[in-house]
Amino acid sequence: MNREFDLIIYGATGFTGKLAVEYIDNNYSDLKWAIAGRNSEKLNQISNSTKSKPPIFIASSDDGNSLSEVVKKTKVIASLAGPFSKYSNELVNQCYENNTNYVDITGENIWVRDLIDRYHKGCEDKGIFIIPSCGYDSIPSDIGSFYCHMMLNENIDHIDGYHTGKGGVSGGTIESAFNMKNYKSSYKIGHPFLLNSKEFIKNNYNSKSKDKFSIKYIKDIKKYSAPFVMAIANTRVVRRTAELKQNNQTSYGPNFSYNEYMKTGSYLSALIITLGLGVLGLMIVSPISNLFRKLFTKPGNGPDKKTRDEGWFESIFVVKTETGNKYKFRLFGDGDPGYKSTAKLICESALCIALNFDQITKNNSGGVLTTASGLGETLVNRLKNANILFEGPHKI
């Protein structure tokens, strides 16, 4: 694909968009890249603050013509313009129409479900990669599960993922959570196989894949588990990967299932987390959710630099194979998971497409994919080089 740019960051003036710009500027000085959004003054300020001085392009999220002119110029668009169900519909459509690859950081899986219906088959035919959820939602879960299978190279019966981290929350994330209530779709966000085909669900639905909200002591990791706020997004992504890999003759295993939880050190902290998630859920679905929204930070705001730099994430995977063996794996990354780490994760995902396209197309022809099914080992290697730690297997 001969394009003027390798990468264009769309939504570069948002909180996480600025961090993505900073990441590319600090780590990929030779890259051909640009930034885009709707506010020329803010874009110019951001460009002028960098060493690379990337070109800027003006395009509003609802203006198909201006978006078309932007996406024609690049191999891949990295969108950080959320809520994505509100601001990225036309962008995805223009990427599809103009044969441009697309990645984003959405956790809005009910919107992703509709993207699958609209574009998956056409993207397969055209060789286009549309890969949502390339941030902390849902790379640690998805690439972590992929890494477990890659290292074991045998059929997996079940993976339990246990996640924890340190960081802050931005207004954009809060806005996305509350916006989902207003998104109209024929699908139900709570379905454990939301992103899978009816045929796959018929053959693979089992009680092991139901969402779980209990508190338990986990002997394998010597910690307590609590419900994880992003499990409702991440588990669906991993299950879609399982179907796509099965279709590609690289199955995780005929009886594979995946669940995930938050990892915590005591029963009391697990109880507080569980109660807090329950209260947040009631706020979001409440008839007066708009009033509750005002209690949280506004879009464009987020954790300060000290919080971002001192943050981290850790994911532990307990794997049971079909032969009955159990193993433990670990992923660890420095930087606030939702923002500094997410900026790194989406940029490296985009660069798999921009710089390593020949590698990722050896096993995949395109579609509305996941990071594991679309980028796989190429992304694992890029993340290792970007100081994401992968450990295991350790037999339990």
C-alpha cells in the first residue's frame, strides 16, 4: 500500500490522543505520520510542541468528505476519538470505503458488534484490517491469552485472567460508560458471546463462560478475586478471538473458555470493589444517569503526569490444558494502564499494520478483527520491544 503517511492519529487533541502523539514523537522519529481532528488551533499547538512537527489535517467526525480526504493519505488510522459509538462511525465507514486500515481503543463492544455485521465480510474481501479495542481494553486479556497458547502449543481447556493496576480515570472513559446506555442496537451488551456468530455460540456456549460476580480466594495465585470492571468487554473480545482462530485452523482448543477477574490482597478490599462496581452500575442504568454523570470528571481531563508515570498494570493468567496440566503466566507494564500504557498499546498495534503488514497478512486476510487474531505474534514482539514484560509458562 503506497500512501503518503504510515500513520495518522485521529482525535489527537483528546487526553489519550495527546499521549499517543507524545509516544510516537519520542520513539519513532523516522515514521511518516500526521495528526488529525476538528480543532485546527489545538492541533497546531500539539504539532508545534513535538520534535517531529507532524502535519495536521482538519476533519470533523460527522463530515464524510473531510474524513475521506484524511484516510486516503495513510496506511492506518489510529482513532482516539471517543465515545466511539458517537464519534467514530463515519471514520470507520470512510476507512472501509477508501481501503484504509483502522485501530482504536474502544471498550464499547455493542458498537463493535454492529461493526462486525456491517464490515467484516467486506473487509475480508478487500484485505482491510479494522481492529477495535487496542488499548488496555482489551490487549492484556486478548494478547495475554494468545501468548499462553503460543507458548504452550497445546489445546487449552480454560484460562482465568486476574488483573490489577495503579492509575487514574479520564473524563473520556466515564463519558463512554454513560453513553452506552443511549446506544441503540438489536444486541444485548450482557451476552457473554456478544461478538460471536450464532453458529459459534450454538457449538460453544457453556456455563463456564457466564459472567461471575462472586468473591473467592484463589489458591493458585494466593490472592482474592473480585469482579473486574472491564471483564464485560475483555471476555467478549477473547471469545471472538477464539472463534476467529478456530476458523483459521489455529484453535485454542475445542472446549476453550475464558473468564477474568480483579486480583486483590484481602477479602475486605474485594468486597469494597464489588460494592463499588454495583453502585457505579446502578448510576449508569438509572433514569437520572445524566445527573450522576455530573459527579465525575469531564471529557478532556485525566490523571496528572505523576499519576501516569507511577502507574502500572499486571495480568496473571492461570491456564488449564486439556491434558489436565496447569500453568501460570504474567504480563506487566509500566505506566497508568488506561492512558500512558493505552497510548503505547494502540501505537504499537497501529505500527504492526503500518510497518509489519507482510508479517500479519501471512495468517490473515483482513476483517473486523481482534488484536490476537489480527496482529498476534507480531504485536507480542513489538510489545516486548516496548518494555511490556511477558513471563511464563510456570507450571503450577
